[in-house]
Amino acid sequence: MKCPVCNNELALKESEGKKYFLCTKCKKFYNPSDFMSNPKIGGNNETERPPMALSISSMVLGIIGLLLSCLGIGIFPAIIGFILAIIALATHRSKGMAIAGLVTSLIGIIIAAVILITGTAVNGVLEEQGFTSSEKTKKESTEKDKKNSEESSE
Ligand SMILES: [Zn+2]
């Protein structure tokens, strides 16, 4: 076992039944458990590598959300991707992809939101000016009435 500070070989000591490492150079004590939990000091780097599945799925969902947002339905995968990206960032998983997922899903949410807002706004304006389907049915019904009256007059 080597000292993480000076790389000097540690001496294994025992006190009150507890084992610990002592660096004779910098006079520091280390618990054997320190070497297990901290991969930088001596643990297995391979097993300590953070899982990337969460970051990858957040990025994939973000891209899907971005593409689907043009159809107005992308807001759902984008929101899921956004949440996954936040979890990935909060748990310190592969940051690059989590940020990519965060950005893509955020853009997807914004595009979908803009489409939804402008879509309803356009519908609202059309409704005010009487260009909606209700006007259409009114016209159709008047035409029907005309036909009916024509038929009845014959
Ligand atoms: Zn040392």
C-alpha cells in the first residue's frame, strides 16, 4: 500500500484491535476502508467507473424529443430526457453526455412549447375572426337548409 500524498510505502499498524496504515514520511494515518471507497487512492478503477446508461438514455431521449418536437409530441420524450439528464448530473455520471442530454431535451421542450403556444394562439385568433370549423359547419348547415327548402318547394 502506498501513500496517496507522497507515494511512500505505508506501514501497517494496529491499535486497539483496529488496523490502519501510517505514512512515515508525512505522518498521516489511513484507514484500510479509505482505500476501498476511494478509487483514486487504491481501489479498483474498473469497478468504480460510473455507469453511463443514464447519461446515454438522457441524450438519446433529448435527441428524439428534439426531432419529434416539430410534430408537437416531442415534449414527452424531451421531458423524460430532461429529468434523466438532471439525475445523471446529480449523481455525477458521465457529465459530457448528461449535459448533451440536458441541452437537447431542453431545446426540444422549448420548440414543442413554442409550437404548442403559437398553435393555440393561431387557433384563438382564427376563432375570434370566425375562420374556425364552427364557421364551416354553419356554412354547411345553411347550404343544407337551402337544399332542404329547395327540396320541399319542389
Ligand atoms: Zn505520505
